[in-house]
Amino acid sequence: MGIPAPSEVCGVGSSLARCRAVLRWRMRRGMREGSHDTREDGRMPPLLLAESALDARFLAATAAAAAAARRWVGSGDGMAVDAAAVAAMRAALSGVDVDGRVLVGEGEKDAAPMLHLGERFGTGAGPSVDLAVDPVDGTRLAAAGLAGAMAVMAVAPRGALLDIGPAHYMEKLVSRVPGLRIDAPLADAVARIAEARGIDAAAVRVAVQERPRNDGYVCAARAAGASVELFEHGDVERCLRAAQAGADVDLVVGIGGAPEGVLTAAGVRALGGWMQARLAPQGADEAGRLAASGRSADRVHGLDELCGDEAWLFLTAVTACTVAPGRTLQPGESWSVAPGSRR
Ligand SMILES: O=P(O)(O)OC[C@H]1O[C@](O)(COP(=O)(O)O)[C@@H](O)[C@@H]1O
């Protein structure tokens, strides 16, 4: 693993101290300013978004999407929520000084307006980046005027994000406690969390998206003695919380959206959390497309494969979102997590 980039959680703009830290870091890594060439070892150079204020541009893109979507909060019209967010996000991304590619997007799954897979964005100047994006995670929450909707994206060096291809669904396990295995009985995870926190299994809080496909996780968590929170939408918000100490949730587990899984990984990694995932096709069509694309639903992906170690997460609340213990973003408020923000 490389030397972690100096970074901070939240906020647009760089402090003088942060700029000095970036310079020191770059000198240690021996990098030339503005260089995006492949290094001698064949790896891409680090993605230094903050030093060129590109982080602010990406955060502005989620802010623009959220602002446009807010017009439709409570309207009952989820398509309008998504369409407004997508148009605003696309416009905001067009002028960013990157050679950008949408690698992971959502629209096809819900037949919603979308940023297309493979779509290019940016001016072409600057670093080559890949994007995992959900213009609004929690579209139906926003349409119903409920909390938990956000405009969100992960940005990483080209090739660093897991290319999920035609996958729509993914099994996820997210926690603050390292070493949990998605292919082990859920009782093991509950026991390890209880041990790590010095609490009884009954005090371990597991969040599961309420879907028939997730009934088995609910039964297993309850059988292990844990307490289960069922939620309707918005697994990104809960996964981010589960990755942080002191949160109201210890573990998020179950099958949810695959794109959300990839962009969640960027935040989980940067916050020092733990995540494993595997593609989980729902139905023969998705399974067939996955197999035809050469992807396996058996393979367990850790954070290295999901997002690498240089991915950023950017988000803006469409409706109120609690992204960290004691940190509720009000509509329009933004938050970013830079690589190495571990705390
Ligand atoms: O609603 P489905 O099809 O079960 O998919 C689950 C996914 O949908 C969501 O609940 C909402 O996502 P969108 O608002 O982007 O549609 C995600 O949080 C979750 O990962």
C-alpha cells in the first residue's frame, strides 16, 4: 500500500496546512506536479484532486444535482427527481479539467434518466478518472419528501473502480470491524462485532434493506441475537455510518444496488471501514448478462478491488442525511471524504 495522501473530511477548499502536507507527500512520492504519466512500476500516479481544487469541482457537481432535485422533493415524481439531478450533474461535470469516464452508473436498472456507462466528461485536460455515480440515491425518498436522499459519486484514477458491467445487484457487508467475511455465517460477524465492541450480541445493530430477497439475512441476524433495523431505501447513507466508530449501526448486510456498492466502497475505505461484496444477480436475465460479460457472482471483492486506495467520495444531501455519528447534513449541504481520511 502506498503512502496515504494527506486529506480531510468535509468542505470545499484547501487550508495552507493541507497544501503544505500535499507538497511534502508528493516530494516523498517523488511525483512531478501535474504529471499523469504511468510510472516506471506501471502504476498510475496518485490522484491529487485537492491540490488543483478539482475536489471542489466534483463537490459542486453533486451540489448542482441536489439543488436541481430539490425542486421535486415531495412531488411524488421520482423520474423528475432523477432527470433534474442527471441534467445538472452532467452540465457541472462537463467543464471539469479531467479526462473523465462514467464507469458505474445506474439508470438502466430502474429505467431512469442516467449518466450512461462509458459516457465521457470533462475538458480532457488533467488526470484520467473513472466515476461511479448515483445522481440521487433515495429517489423515492426524495419524491415522497422523506429524509435520506443524496446526490453522490466516487471518483478514482482510471481503472481503480470495480467494473460491474451489466450487474444491477450486489451483496454487501459493511462494518467498522475489520476481517468480517461475507461468505461466513452471519453469526460470526455478529460475534466478532460484539467482541470488538465489548458488548453482548443483543446490543449489536444490524441494518438490512427490507426486501424479500433479504429475509434470510434478517432471520440469521436475529438468530445470532442481534437487533435488526429494516430500512426502505438509502443503503449508501447507512453503509457510511456503519464504517465509522460511534455510529448507530454496526453492520449493513444484504443485497442492494450494485452501483451504490461501488461508490459506497470509496467512502468506506477512506473512512477506515471494512467492506466485502459480491455480485448478486436477481433473476435469470441479469445472471445471463453477467455470465456473458465474463463476471462471476461467486467472487468476493474486498476494498482493493472495489475502489483501490485513492478513491474520493462526494455527496450533497437532497433531503436530510445522517452520514456520520452526530453529523446530519441539511438539504443542500455537501460532504466529501478524501482517500486516507481514516479517523
Ligand atoms: O430498490 P431496489 O431495486 O431493491 O434496489 C436497491 C437500491 O435502491 C435504493 O434503495 C435506492 O436507489 P435509487 O434511489 O438510486 O433508485 C438503494 O439505496 C439500493 O441500493
